[in-house]
Amino acid sequence: MNNRKSIASFAEVIETWESCAALGAEIGERTGTVRQWRNRNRIPPDHWLSIAQAARKRGDRRITVALMARLAAAAARSSA
């Protein structure tokens, strides 16, 4: 885990874990679902808090609900 590199996408949020299975286990979600999020570069907002809490528990303070809100807003602007 590199706590210095900035995160520019939802896929990068997920990739801070060693695998989709590892993230899924931490937040109670299926591996396949997490893999779909990574592939689509989208994490549903109702999972942001649990992911931010799991990241903080691992010592990664870059991943916050605010970060994910900014990523979602940037994605919405680019698709408009």
C-alpha cells in the first residue's frame, strides 16, 4: 500500500487492497461485485462509508467519503 500516491479513480481506490476478495471480505461484499465495481470504475455511494472506514482501519487516510464524492462528481462531469 502506497499512502503517498494520490488516488484518481474508483478503480484505484479498490486497488489499494491486495485483491477484490480482500476488500469484499472487509466490507461484507462478494468478490465478484467488487470486481464489477473496479471494472466499471464505479462504487455505489451506499458503500463509500464502509470502504472509507476499512481504509482508515488499515492506516490509509487518503480514502474518504469526500474523495469518493469528488471522484463521482468528476465522472459525472466527464460523461455529460
